[in-house]
Amino acid sequence: GTVLYEKNSDERNYPASITKIMTTLLALENSDLNEVVTFSDDAINNTEGSGIYRDYGEQMTMEQCLYAVMLNSANECAYAVAEHVGGTVEHFVDMMNEKAAELGCTNTHFANPHGLFDENHYTTAHDMALIAKAAYQNETFRIITGTARYTIPPTNKHDEPTDLQNHNEMLYPFKTLKYRYEYCTGGKTGYTDIARSTLVTYAEKDGMSLVCVVMHTESPNQWTDSRNLFDYAFDNFQLFNIADNETRYMDSEAVEVGALNNNKAFVDIDANANIVLPKTTDFNDAASEITYDDVSENVVGTLAYTYAGRQVGKADIVTTGAVVDGYIFDNQSEVEQETDTEEETVSTVRIR
């Protein structure tokens, strides 16, 4: 969640087809890949631009539709997916806006599932990064966006298979090898006459996963700017695993109490949590504090880290499931002699 570089990141722009990242995320969260999607008349009649030439009443699986959406930017497929998942496109658009708000977007409003121009369809680079980050946490999304080629088998309307090629030049040489980036793991392109070129790209190197968002630029700047931003980030920042490096909240001295001290810790730091810092710094250069804003059954608090006044990562403090083994004399507070109604003496042990 750390922002490594930003410029005009809260400026409102038209996203064009990078909109389809949100469409795909919602479809993955609210449908099964094997579900059959039927193309309505509206899906064919109300879309233009990029597509794979589907026909009225054509049927494809959700999986095939989403590959067409992400690789070939198929507008009719995005429309059909929206109708299938939302019941109506209008309801699906409401779902898009609700999801954007849930993810923390503050200057985003979607009006359609494909990104064709609408003056009420806009977002920002910052908000789009939040959406792209959430999508990348979905394993199926990562597989789809990172696929270079995919073939849709014959359908009820097409006798021949349909070959798809990823249009992201940083991942796959759709038109040229010039912009291919060895660390690229996926992304989504976009273009309309008004939005100009837009691009969301993912890259991974040295265990660090980054997302880059470029909006309203002229080709080929979407490729060259993204490469320069990735190189800057990978060259100047490093990842630290919090659980492996954090010692400030641990007991400095272990206390040996014999056989009774055989219980593991009740809480631990999320082993998968990281922070990212400049390569000229050390882990302990980051300031940290414990917050209790997002506690749950398994999360008792959060370690939040900042550096130079900027958030650089956080880690949940999670329960381990450890259980204390009972022992009859542990913390025995008192032993009393009580007498019952038959004048028999009974020993009562109270534990606290």
C-alpha cells in the first residue's frame, strides 16, 4: 500500500478500458468461471470499439469472457459480464461504485463496465491503484492478467476458435518487442480519443510487487513512463519482512520457569506483512505504533509503520491459537475448609 512515486495522482481523468480491471474483479467475486454467459441484443448493440465480434445469443463461459475482457479489451464481453453478474448493467455499475468506495476511492465514479466515454465515468491514478491492488490479490485475476495468449473454443455462433493476444506491450509483443519489460506480470491497457492512452501495469522483482498507473498520456509514453517508474522503484527501494525484523515489541529477557513455561505465544506478527523503505535506510529507521482500529476475532491490533511522514506498511497482530494447559496449582489463590450440612469437611480450591 506504500506510494513510491506520484504526480497529479488525485487529478480526475477518464480511465478508458482500464475500467475493466474493476469489472473483472467484481465478476470473479460474484460468479463462477464455469457459468454460461449469454450475449443479449444490448451487449451487441450498445458497444463499439474493441471487441471479438460476438453475435446475438452467443454463449461463452465466464472464464472465456474474462480472458476476452482483459486480453483483447472486448467491450461486448464486458457488457455481457455486467448483465450476467448484476442482472442489469445499471445494477452492476452500482456494484462497481460500491466496491470503489469500499476500497477507499474518493474521486471515482463509474457509469459503465467497459470504459467507453461518458462524462460521468472518471477516476484518478491513486484510486485506480487501489482498485488494481485489490484485483491483484485475487489469484485468478493474476493468472488472467498475466496470460499472453488464450484460445476460445468454437461456440454456438462461431464454428472456428477465437485466438486472443494480450495487448499489453510490456508483457507480450502484441505489435512490437520494443516495450517488453522483463519484470512485468500483467496489466490492462486503455484508449479513447478523450481519455488518450491509459495503462495499469504490474511488475515483480526481488520479492516486491508493484502497480503503476499512467493516465491521459500520448503513446508510446504509457510504456516508457511505466518502465522508468518501475526502474526507479526497484533501484531505490527495498522490502523488509516485518516479522523477521521487528524486535522492539519483544521481551528483551526470557524468564525460565521450568516445566510450567511450555506454552507458545498467544499472539504473533503476520508472517506475510512487509514494509518498503529506501535502500539507504534500515528497518529500524521506520517509526511504528500499535493501533486498534481493525480488531476482529483473529486480529488483536495492527503495527503501522511510517517513514519521513509517509505510510510504508503495516502488519496485523494475530492470535496463534495457543491454549494454556491446565494445572491444578497454577495461580492458586486460596484453599478453604468448608463444612456441608452433614458436618463433613470438604476442601475447595479456587483458581484465578
